[in-house]
Amino acid sequence: MSDEPTDEEVVRTAAEAAEGVVFAHYDQSAVTDLDVTVTFEEGVLDVDVYLNAPDDPDPDEVAREAAETAGEAVDELFAA
């Protein structure tokens, strides 16, 4: 049995981290649409964040930060 996290744990960790970044910047009621898509196949993580929210802060920047943070959270998961 491997000590590495399951694919499901990886996806959940990444999605939760991305959502955490978004909601650290915006009230939940201010977010019109949020779609976090995470795939983890054959050791490759893909995180896509679509965010429709007010222009301050820039939603594109927040989405980018959310995706980067998701990757960092998964790196920490594997390092644990």
C-alpha cells in the first residue's frame, strides 16, 4: 500500500485551496459564478478556475492566484 495521497484527495485538496483563495478576496454573495475544475491523471495536475466577480480585485488575477495556490497545496500534500 502506498503512502501517497489518492487521486480523490489530490483533487479535493486542490479544489478547496482554490476556493479558499477566491473567498478570501470576495464575499461569497459577491461571486456571480465560480467554476473550479481539477483533474489529476498519471501524476499530472490540471487546475482551471473560472471566476465571475466584481472588478476589484481583478478576477483574472484572483483566478490565477487560486490555481497557483491549488498546485502548492497539492505539492504540500505529497511532501507530508
